[in-house]
Amino acid sequence: MSEIICIHCGEDCGKYPVVWDDKPFCCEGCKTVYQILNENKLGGYYNIYENPGIKVDLQDFGGKYAYLDKEEIKEKLVYFTEGEYSKTKLYIPDIHCSSCIWLLENLYMLNTSITQSMVNFVKKEVDITFKNTEISLREIVELLASIHYIPMINLQSITGEKNKSENKKLIYKLGIAGFVFGNTMLLSMPEYIPGEVSAEFR
Ligand SMILES: [Zn+2]
Ligand SMILES: [Zn+2]
């Protein structure tokens, strides 16, 4: 069986390509970028910068994300607010290629109330600055979910504090491992030293 190539980026689509308009894509990012470029008859990326405000078909999630309107949840997820600007950081496991990054870093095209967005590819996080008078955290999450980048909001991200101490524990453990390894090296050193000196240690 030959592999299926993504029509947008040329990567292998794997077993389950995302299909749109009978064309295969490797991910939602590639599909959405392709859609945006085609449906809006924009010749290239450059034109998009000039024409923000592209329409996304928002899915109706009902009350699924209603909890994001709760103050105590917002407090945990919105880590900075100054006047009408707020910042949130969301974990999106589906970030997987440069199309994903490009799309998520240009969210203002989809909603101009999102003023800035930056992706940390390694952590699969997107850092979003938004006008809190125009768009809510819930609406941001619903927008992302509509373009199939579903943020994983769970106890892990809400109880971030606890997570940090877990990480510290891990780092501590690694530190000990490093220490032990270092010592093993020292103890084995004579083995590597050629000649009579090493013989004395045997
Ligand atoms: Zn692709
Ligand atoms: Zn991608």
C-alpha cells in the first residue's frame, strides 16, 4: 500500500488522513489552512495578513464549555489581566506540524479580538492574548474546538501548582541518578587508565 500524501504540506498522512473536498490532509491544521486559502480565494499567506476576519463555522457545543464561564475556573486558566487585555495558556495535544503552528499563531485572522497567539511546539501550548471585553475564555476554547484544536483542560492544567512540585520531584530524582552515575564513572576510572597505574588498583 502506498502512503497517502498531504495535499498541503506533502507529509505522509498516516493511517487516518483528514479528508476535505475529497482531498487528503495530514492534520486539521493543513486542512484548515488549505480551506482558508481556497475558500477565500486568497492567493497566498501574504494576503491573509491584509484581510483578517475570516469566517469560521463555529460548532454548537451546547453547555459543554459552560464551566469556563465560572470565575474560579477562569482565575486558574487566565494567568494575566491588565485592563481589557488578558492572557491564557492552553494545552493542545493536536499541535503537530508547521501548519498547525502557523494557524494557531494567526488566530486573529479568525477572530480579531484575539490580539496575539504564540505556540510552544515542544509543550504543545498556545499562549493567547485577548480582549476580555470582546471575547471570553469560553468563546476562545469554542473557537479552537471548532477548528479541531481541542484544548485539553483538565485537573492537570488547573492544578498547575501541584504539577510543578511533581516536576521538582522528578528533577530531584534525575539529579540523584546523575550523581550516582558520576560516581560510578569515578570508581571505574582506573579501568580506563592504561599501564602500571591501573594495575595498582586491581
Ligand atoms: Zn499536512
Ligand atoms: Zn499539523
